[in-house]
Amino acid sequence: MTSLVYTINELLRYRGAVGQWSWVLHRITGLGVLLFLVLHVIDTSWAVFYPELYVRAIASYQSPLFTLGEFGLVACVVYHAYNGFRVALIDFRPKWWKHQQRAAYIVLAATAITLVPVFILMFRHVLHFYETAPEVLSLFDVLKEQLPFVAGIAVAVIAAILFSAVTGLILGDKKGSAPKSSKLERFWWSFMRISGVLIIPLVFGHLAMMHVLQGVFDITAQTTVVGTPYINESATAVEFVSSRWGYIVGGIFIWRVYDFALLVLVTIHGFNGLRYVLTDYTMRSNLMRRAAVYLTTIGAVILLVVGGAALLSTVPEGAIQEAEREVQRLYGEAENANTETEVLPLPAETTEAGSGS
């Protein structure tokens, strides 16, 4: 905690110009993308394992809070991708380091140029959705739906700290010791740069399909499922996922393979990046430094297992019907309330009797 406070103080005091702020933005945007990744992978797995929970998750994503968050997410992804490419390119060509400041400005310009048309297209989806006066979850309900994630992260943090403490008691804990460079760390250095470049076309393709060509609001619309010839007949998020993952090209479940590659690369890249961030601020405590490593390992393993299990499974028979019932439960109560309060016309006999009295 002391290291973090010191870093923030130095960040505000030190005038490192665009290079310093690029470093800060890269970390912040990376953490933002990782947070969404955790939510997204677990939520999407519910389409297979808990259809009713997936309906509620998508309902949360279609709320004003997550609508704003979606724009922030896309901005984070675009900047992080471009800046990561800059870092990888310059690290593998050290003689280009003299151009680092110019490259940082190019990244900012490329991010802005990319986001302007993307945000316009995304806003069209948002405008179309809210023009129909849809039923959306209240802010309280949306926040309540996120409590299991908060609890899960808290449990993982506690488990990592306890495991670190037990490890320290068993193996001993030398104060002041710091991690030394090793072949493993050199491997991770190379992996972060290579994987970062490989991720760019995958993640940009995913963003184009799921946030630009079809937004989160189209997941529950009776329309063609992006990347397939199928129609989402039930207009449920569960059928959307089932149709997309069930699409076969040349005997290959093309979108399952695509999503699996994205899952593996982004999860390992993201949690290893989180490890770098956490260990930077826990160098003075072996307990917390080990806990940071254990926490990121636990998170990566859980996400790979849950996401991989969903991709290797099929949406069970009856899941779409479960989703339809959950949609009715979520939104049917509001519709019924409106119907009950509607003023109905009086029967003709009553009207005539009333006028003659």
C-alpha cells in the first residue's frame, strides 16, 4: 500500500510527459479490460450451465450503467491494443527507442481516429434501443446482480493471502528478498509482447461483431446472429450463444475455435499483466507478493476452466425455454402492472344508465 501511495505522489509530481502517461494509461486500460473479461467469461458460461442467470446478466448489460461502461470498455481495448503494439515493436527494435515520444502521440491519434466512427455506430444501436422505451433493470437491481462477482473476488483474495501465509510458514520467509531474473521471467516478457500482437486481430474482430455490427441490444432481438445464417427466433441471449457456437464451417465449429483462442491468449496475457502490477506494489512484503502471484494464478485457472468447459459443452435442450420463462419473469411483472392500472371503458348499459339518472 505504501508503494502505491508513493507511486501516485511521484506520478503527480514527476513531469515525465507523454511517456509517463502512456505507461499509466496502459496499466489502467489493461485493468479495465481484465475486469470486464472476468465478468464476460463467467456470464457467457451461464448460457450453457445456468440459462436463467445469463438472461439476468444480459439484462444488466442492457442497462444505462453498463451502456456507458461499454463505451469505456471499447476505448480501453483500442488504446491498450495500439499502445501494446507500440511497446512490442520498440522492444524488439531497440534502435527505434529514440522515436518513442512520437510513437506515443501516434497511438493517441490512432485511438481517437478509431473511436470516432466506432462510437457513432455504437450510439446508433443505443439510440434505436432506447427509442423503443424498453423495460430496463433499475440501478439497484443491476448493482445487486454484481454482488456474487464481488464476493467471488474477495474470496479469491483471502484464499491467496492465506495460502501465501501457509507457504511462508512452511518454506520460511526471508525478509527483504526480491525476485531475481530468470528464464521464466524472460519467457513471460516475450510472451506478453508476442501474445499482445496476436490478440489484436482477434479482439478487434470480436469488438466489431459484438459491439459495432451487432450491439449488446441485438443479442435479445429476433434478428440474424452475427457471423451465422441463423435467426434468433426466441429473441433470447441463450439462443444467440447457442446459434453462434453451433455454426459449422468445413466441419469446424468456427466461432468456438475463435473464442477459445481469444480466451486462452487474453486470460493468460491479462492475468500476467495483473501480476506485474500487483508485484510492483508489494515488493516490500514477501507475504503480499506471493499472494499476488497466487491470486493471479487462481483467477487465470478459474477463468480458463469455466470458459473452456462452456466452449466444449453444448447448450442443453430446454435451455432456450428456460431463458424465455426468465425473460417473462423479469419483465412480465412490469407489463402486468401497467395493464392493471389501465382505465377500461364502462359497459354501454352502465353508461346509458348513468346519463339518465
